[in-house]
Amino acid sequence: MPRQLHLSAFLMNTGHHEASWRLAESDPFAHVDLAHYVHLARIAERGTFDSLFLADGPQLWGTVSQRPAGALEPLTLLTALATATEHIGLIATASTSYNSPYNLARKVASLDIISGGRAGWNIVTTAGAEAARNFGLAAEPAHAERYARAAEFLDVALKLWDSWEDDAIVADKASGVWGDDTKIHPPRHQGTYFSVEGALNVPRSPQGYPLLVQAGSSEDGKAFAARYAEAVFTAQQTLKDAQDFYADLKSRVVQAGRDPEHLKVLPGIVPVIGSTETEARAAEQELEDHIVHEHGVANLERLFQLPAGTLKLDTELPADLPSEDSIEGAKSRYTLVVELARRERLTVRQLIGRLGGGRGHLTFAGTPEQVADAIERWFTLGAADGFNIMPAVLPSGLDLFVDHVVPILRARGLLREEYGPRRTLRERYGLPRPANQYTATLV
């Protein structure tokens, strides 16, 4: 079949723009309204998206004065959405720094079973001292240590998902034998970070493993993705940067002994859509006019690890910002923001406006045809296998994309007309169902 786009709907309360909640159309309480998320999931399913995606972090980030704060726990929410949808994949973010492998493997396997094979896990290491202090740590672990822990965490999770062979359940009523004990394989893992003895207490799920997603673009993040990831969510500001990232990551996958087609690169894009370019620009400006710049200054000072009061709205960034090597938090996002500001010589005020829609992801205002053109260009020029669609305002932005951009992509042969016979999320991403590592060892 001709190569087609993979689309994921990145859902965030009233939309990705930080001022979206202030619009007349927005519900400030949508972030805790199940009906709101059911509605969004069904819109994305109408657009034949591969998946929807929920971000998460184990902390109350920033201040509640800026925008709707807090979020429903994603695995819980996605379990509810699994019963309200039929086809769309369900990807949850969960941290390897602040979870245990056994409990998280069980939860993700349960979602995969309940949804009939539609679960995905966005694997994050979680940056920030705020989260660390919520788990009894004085400071966040070092960047490299977080990724070392993540690698062992995932290795344990894979052992747990394989701890039941696919045919371990016999269900022989006549003999009184429900399961075959010889087909249960306790991991008995003893490692640097984890000690996990027993088999998982749920059977192997429909996909074997959930779709494994990763979102870090640092050197450590790319090394981790090359080894494990099957989809990568990334923030890229220019076509050239996206092409370089794409080529680098695919080559790393080959070096790791994997098929590069078994990893899909999905940059984020924040589409602001209007029937004319002028209308789209006006919608973008309305959102920017609602930004509270004091919040933006505080966010940048936190990202750059600067004392409060350092940044001034109508000046450019200081010349003596810390280097990426000294940052233990979100290294790749730090570099992206600094390079954007330096490249375009933005003032702090202008930078806040550029980041207000997508926190560093590409923001694009235009007509449906212009949005489709931008997506097609990146897709055909070696910058993306698909996109994380991040509407600035929800639900209207997702409705506009599905009703006006999706038909153009379908007419160009870039997107499926219907879901078809492929049922699991792994199948939709063109991935095989993984063999059980214990069965392979025995053979």
C-alpha cells in the first residue's frame, strides 16, 4: 500500500493554547469532564486517527492562576474512553521515575485487554524538582540516571507482559485444570533499580506489548528511542530540523539492529484553521491577546533556571544563559526554545507569544488547504511519518481539522477513508505482535 500518515490527537483540556480557556466558547471545567473527553475521542475517531494521546506528570505544574490546572489520571480516563470508542488507539503518559514496573505493567495490560488491543504507553522519565519532592527526593535525579532507570524499568515491564504465554489458559472443565503452570514465567529480576520476583497477575494482553512511545529528543532520549520506541513524539520548529532529527533517529534504529519502519516519527503541530488566511491569523491573534505575560515570564525563568525577575518583556534573552549540558531537566526542549529565540531575535514578549500555542511545537495558522500542504510537505520530504495534532482550542479546533483538513488528506491519498480490518493499535502502526521472550528462549 502507498505510505500513509499516522495521526494522533493530543488532547489537553480546553486546547493547547494557554489562553484557550478564556475564550467565550470554552468550558473552564472541561479538564475534569468525562463527557468532554468522550466527545473529543469520538471526533478523532470520525477522522480515522490512529490514536489519541494524554500527557501527564506527577505534580501540579506552575500556578493554578494561569490555566485549568491538574488532570484526570490518564490510564483511568482512557479506560473509560475505551468503552465509548471502537477503533482509536489510547496512549497514556506514565513515568518510569515515579512508578514501579509491576503496578504500571499491570495497569497498561489491563487497558489493553479492556480496549481489545488499543493501548499505548508514552514512556517518560519526568523532569523537574517539583515532581521529585512529591516522592520524597530533595532534587530530581540526574538526566542520565533517569534514562538508565527507564531502560531497566522497561526491560522489567517486558518480562512481566511475557510472564504468561499466550496459551497458558487451558480452561479444561472436565479435568479441573484452568491453566498450565509450566507456561507461567516469573521474571525473578534483580537489577540496579528494581527487584521483581513474580509473574504478572493478568494474562498476556491482545497486543502482547502496548505500543511503546517516547517523547524525549535529547541524546539520552534518542538513544533510548532507538532501542525501544515504536513511535516518537517530538517538537521541531523547522523543516530542516525535523529532517535532521528524522534521519538521525532512523539511522540510530538501524544501528540498534531494528527495522526503521518499526519506529514512526510524529512531530507536534498546532493548527489554527480559518476559511481564509486572514481569518486564521485573526483567530491566532485573539488567542495571543489573551495571554497573561507574567505567567509566561515565570515559565521561561523556570525553564532557563534563572532567578525570578531576571527576564524583561521587551528585551531579548540574556547572552549568558546556562548551557544544555548543565540542564538536568527537559534538555531538548530547553535547546529548542533558546535556538528559536536566538534564530529569530525574539524579545521575551514575542517568545512567550510563540510558545503560547504549543510550548515549542510548530504552530501553523492558515486555511485547511495550507495546513494540509504543510503536513504533506513534511511527510513527503523525510521529516515525519505522521503528526501529533494539537488543536489550539478544543473541541472546535479538532472539529475543524477533521471536517476540513482530513477530507483533503484523504483526497490526496495520504490518509485512510475508514479503519478497515486492522484492529489493534500495533497493527495500525504497521508493527508485528511481539513474540514471547520466554517461548523464544525455550524454542
